[in-house]
Amino acid sequence: MSSAPRPVIIKGTGSYTPQKVLTNNDLSDIVDTSDEWIFTRTGIRERRIAGDDETASTMGAEAGKRAIENAGLNADDIDVIVVGTMTPDMPFPSTACLVQTKLGISNAISFDVEAACSGFLYIMEVASGLLQTGRYRNALVIGTEKLSSILDWQDRTTCVLFGDGAGAAVLSLGEEGCKSGILDFKLGSDGSKADVLLQPGGGCAIPASLASIENRQHFLKMRGREVFKLAVKVMGQAAVEILEQNGVEPDQLNCVIPHQANMRIIESLSSRLHIPIERFFLNLDKYGNTSAASIPIALDEAVRAGRLKSGDTILLVAFGAGLTWGSTLLRW
């Protein structure tokens, strides 16, 4: 009889956020808004904005470097790199390949996955599956976004919500019988909702042209109320389903790390799970929505703040454009 597969563990974490801080008050000089308007509706106070010389690959490489160091490994120990991003440096080659060369990693397969704000949970499952084939030892998974590059700074309904940054983790196979590691994934998508959150221009459907630029089709577009309703529904669904699948009661969770998009969405999840908000790790006020970078930045900050203890049961949960959603259950 075959033995149970070895668990995939998070061996190290890292993150990087740009130095430039854009506060709500700063935004009020750009669009018709205020600190009170933004904070009461979103929970965001400020966000980080990447410099002209910072890209998804440079930020991702720095977060990845820190994760490798935190794992006690060297660049040569990494043989899988998967990047989740919806703001790649360029359509091709992949941002993962650019990260690979920036980190001096010579023997790794490298590729991108695009699942918007759910991207980090998607790449964790992809990388975990590769590790469990036994052909690879250590995977570097990175969520990285330069959302400021696709924001319409004339649209106050979207430009106030997003920020830039990168987060990373090193996944490795644990020893047989190891009690910690990734317990389960629950991912989903619904392409019929693609039009509620998208960047219309820049692909083969609407290639760059004078008309596409004049029509501002290369900026992020969002139907906020619909996104809010869908997010509340699918995040709650993803959380409840993974807990039920694994026989875990909500009050057994030691920490929930949600996608940091909107405080009202997070409060709705807290209410649905009957878990006090104090058990959620939150940094939304500092960074806003950093899409695929959101959960790994929060995960790294939770690790470094000592919020995660050995044996803790942790839930990661996200939603994003596509529509995509997902949850991951961990034992630290």
C-alpha cells in the first residue's frame, strides 16, 4: 500500500513594499475625495506606490530573496518559481523568468499564473502539486503587483483602493509524519462575471491603438457594488466549504489572513464565521488592495510579528477578477 504523500510546508516568507507612501489626504489633492470618505468605506488609510524603476519583477525578486533567506536556503536550492500577477513587466516573457535571472537561480522552471487577487492561493496549489511529484525540492511562490501602472487617477472609485508591493513564500516537502503544512485547498472561478472587474485594453481583443488609449481602455475598470456583493458571497463560501471538508470548526482557527481589499468585506466574513475580528491579521490600512501580493505580504508580516505559533490552524481566503476565489487551510 502506498504511503500518504509528504506534506508541503511553508519554509520561509518574505515581502517588499515600495518606500513611497500615498495617503488618503494626498489623494484628496488628485481627485474629489477625503480621508473620511475612503476610510469609512474601505478601511484604507494609505498605500505604497512603486517608483519608475520598480516593476513586478524587481519587487517580486526582492520579496523572493527575503523568503529564501528566511527559509535558510540559497538560490541554487530553488527549482520551481511561480509568480502570480496581473501587472506583469511585459506580456512575455513571464515575470517569473525575469525574477529567476534577477535572483541568479539557474536550475528552475519558471512561469506565471494570472488569477488576479486570488493569484497567491492558485500558485500555492500549483507549486504544491509540482513538489508532490517528487521531481522538485523547493518552490518559490511570489505574488507581485504594480497596480499603480493600470489605475485611472481620474476615477476616484478605483484609484483610492489599490497599491503596489510583493510577497513570497518558499514551499518545501516536509518529513513523513510532519504535523505542520498545507492541509487543503479550495479554489473556484466563474468566467460569466468577467465584466465586473477587468482591464479591457492591451490584449489581442483590444490591442493598443490611439482609439484604445483615448477611450482609457488600458486602465482597471470595476463595477464596485457588484464586486462587493460577489466578494462577500464567494469569500464566505470558500471559507465555510474548506472548513467543512476538513472537519474544522471556525472557533478552532487561530488566525485568518484574508485578501486585504475592503474592511466591510472582511467584517462580513468575520460575522459569517462567528470569529472575532481580532483573530484576523489585517494590514489593509497601510497598503490597500495589492491584489496577488495581498495575502503573502500579510502572511510575512504575521510571521514576523509572532502572530503564528507552531500548531496553529490558519485560514487564507481570497477573491479576485475572473471571477476567481480560493481558500487554503494550514497548520503552522
